Amino acid sequence: MSGNQPEGTAVKAQMARAVGLVMVLFVVSRALGLVREMVISHQFGTSRELDAYLAAFRLPDLLFQIIAGGALASAFIPTFASFLARDDEESAWRLASAVIHWVLLITAILALLSGWLAPWLVRRVIAPGFPPEGQALTTELMRLMLITPVVFGVSGIFMGILNARQHFLLPALAPIVYNLGIIGGAVLLNPATGVRRLAVGVVVGALGHLLIQIPGLVRQGMRYTPVGLRSPGVYEVGRLMAPRMLGLAAVQLNFLVNTFLASGLAAGSLAALNYAWLLMLLPQGIFAQAVATVAFPTFSTQVARGQYAEMRSTLASTLRAILYLAVPATVGLLTLRLPLVQLLFERGAFTAASTQMVTWALVLFTLGLPAHSVVEIVVRAFYAMHDTKTPVLVGIAAMALNIALSLAFMNGFQAIGWMPHGGLALSNSVATTVEMAVLLNIIRRRLGGLESRRIAVSLLRITGSALLMGVVTGGLARLLSGASAWVTCGIAVAAGLIVYLGASLLLNSPEPQAIWRMVQSRQQRPLP
């Protein structure tokens, strides 16, 4: 075992370097995402028109996510990586070509069928609570954005190829280009077109998402071959993909249920949920998705080589790092929710009433942020082990719980006079927390342990440091309530970061010490 230690250390160091790069680009992408939402909020606030745009987005996003998004990546990367691990590049490229053909065929057929059925789907399935003019607008926008699943399908394969070959720069730049497309549509197109310019921006951004990755594929020596629909490994991709598709369908069903229920609530409820969801996802995207993007190919390679002990160590250290970042982010969002929403959105069509709706949903979504972050990592470990069934079954159970809780909490909140859209947010947090607990227990037993004691000790230190930080940020938010949101957020965030880091050092948390050593020596070292 000791003979493998240098290799395991090198793997973690390589991951640390890649995580740093991807995290920086994810920060840029999320920052642009915030700019995008600030532009949208200024122009549309929490209006019914924006509700129509968000509802129209549901079906194109569902098609992409189920057919060509996370499902394909979770099945394609391990299979593609297994060919590379055997130095069989010819079969790897033939596999990529065949999968591209399958994705183009399936997404094109489904997009055309969905466009034909769009009026019925909007009236009966997606937004039955909208007035007729809202349903007509939703149908028009949906048909335009149904172009994107086909484009994103191919782009998703390109991302998988580059990530499997440990190239993360261009895939991480692709979301930035996508956000720029939407911002450009909102700012540059004729305002008289209303929310339609957002849909045009989505299509343009999707095309940019694909095109920016092509130079990387050329440098990696991608060889496209017209192999039709058959190639070695295609069956394995399909076998792994099928249960993952079912799991993602469950996740997307939750979004559809939320859209269905929110369409019958007060105007702007769907928009408020969307703003709050995106704010909660901001730290999750910067930290958890960046780490998971880099960890997944590493997990896959370790499994392909039979290095399960190394994978267990890598997974445990990754979970500790995620918790070190996600817990204080949760506390920060909870204590600074009001000035943060005011700072980012409250201008133009986004009123104080909009702020109240968004902050209410943000509190309840944020309770699930640590769980969302951990699940993002743990499911990658299952996929790397070629087990897509377990997280899918757990995800389906969590979906059923979420739907049941959504109905219960929404009606319960309405009965006691609380804004009912908050019940949809709380149900998501509770269901995701249960999902996290079940998945962690299964993966711990599957790997023969998960350094649970070490993770628990780290979590106690992290929680103590974060709570102290929360006292400081919450106190400053109240003390500076009369100041501008810029001043309040700036001072409170700076003080919170100092307190959290200082408390971590006093409690001897290993994570900040490891980060400092990496900065000091300019070497990328793993967490101890």
C-alpha cells in the first residue's frame, strides 16, 4: 500500500491544480450569471412575462438534461476513460463519433415532437395556471428554445471528451460564453420584443458554448469518423446512461411540478423561486461543481485501475474540502440575504416586494446548500464505479418525497399566512438532505469506510467557525441596516471571511493550513 502513496499524492496534487483553474473560471461564469440575472431583474422584475420565459425554459432544459446532459456525461466519461486507460485511442474516438450521432438523432426528433405538442403541453402540463396570453407567450418561447437541446447535446459530448483527457479550460469557458449570449440578447436586441430577446440570447449562447470547445478538440487530436450508430463501448454507455436518465427525469419532474404549482400562485412566484435558486447555486456552482468536474475523471481512472483505497482517500478529502466551503457559504447567505438581494436585484422593475419574495425563498433553499454540495460529489463516485442505479433509485425516492412535501408545505404555508412559494423551496432542501444522508451511508459501506471520524471532526470545527462567523455577519447586517447594500455586504463579507479563517486556524482545521502551504510554496498539494 505504501508503494502507491506517491502516486496517490500526485493524483491529488494534479486534482488541486485543475480545481484551482476550474474554480476560477466557475467564479467568472457565476459572476456573469449574476450579471445576467441583474440585467433580467432590472428589465422584468418578478413579472408574469418573466414567469412565461422561465416556464418555457423547462421543457428544452428537461430534454437536454435527460438525453444529452448529466446522464450522457456520467456514462460517457467512464467508458471513454477506460479506452484511454488501455491506450486504445482508436476505439475511444470511434465511441465519441457514434455517441454524437445518437445524440443528434434523438434530440432532434424529440425537439421537433415537443415543438408540435407545445400548445397542449403548456396548457395541460407546464403552466395551466397562466392566463391565456401567458400560455401563448410560453408556447412561442418554448418553440424557439427547443433548438438548444440539439446544440447542447453535441457540446456536452465535447466537454466529456476534454474532461476525460484532463483538459478543463475550454469546457469551463463554455458556460461563460453561454451567459454572454443571454446578456447580449437582453441588452442589444430591440426592447420592443420583450422577453423574446432572452430566448434569442439563449440560442446564441448555446451555439457559442459548442463552438468554443472545437479548438481544444483539434489540439487533443480528435478523429471524427462516420461510424454510424454502432461502435465498441456504445452499449456500455447506453447501459450506464439508462438508469441515470431515469434519475435525471425524476429531478426534472420536480422542476416541472414546481412550475406547475407556482403557475397558480401570485404573479412573480416562479420568478422569485428562480432568483433564489440561482443565488443558492452560486456558491454550490463555484465550489461543488468545480471540484466535482475535476474529481470525476480522477475517480473514473482510479476505478479503471482498481485503486479503490486511493479512491476512498480522494473522496474523503474532497468531501472535507467541500464542507469547508459550503457550510460558511450557507451561513453567509442566511445572515446577509436581505442586503445581498437588494444589492444584486432591487432596481428598475425589481421592487421591494420582489425582494421580500426572493429572500423568503432564499432562506429555505439555502438550508439545503451543504446537502446539494455533498450530493454533487458523492454521485460522481457512484458513476465512476459504473453504478448509476444506486443514485438514481435514491434520487427517485427523494423526488417522491419532494413532491409530497411541496404539496404539504405550500398548502400549510398558505393556511398560516406565509408566502406559499417558500414551501416549494423548503421541500427541496429537506428532500436533498435525506438524499445526501442515504447516499453517504451506501458509499461508505461500498468502499469499506470513508474516514468518517476524520470527516466528523472536520465538520465540527467547520460548523463552530461558521457559527462564529454568522454572529459577526448577522450583527454587522443589523448594525449597518441604514447604510447602502454595497457597504453592508462589503464590510460584513470581509469581516466574516477574516473571522471564519481565524477561527479555523484556532481550532486547528487542516484545510486552511493546506491552502496556505500551497500558496506559500506555489506548489499544489492535497489536503492532509
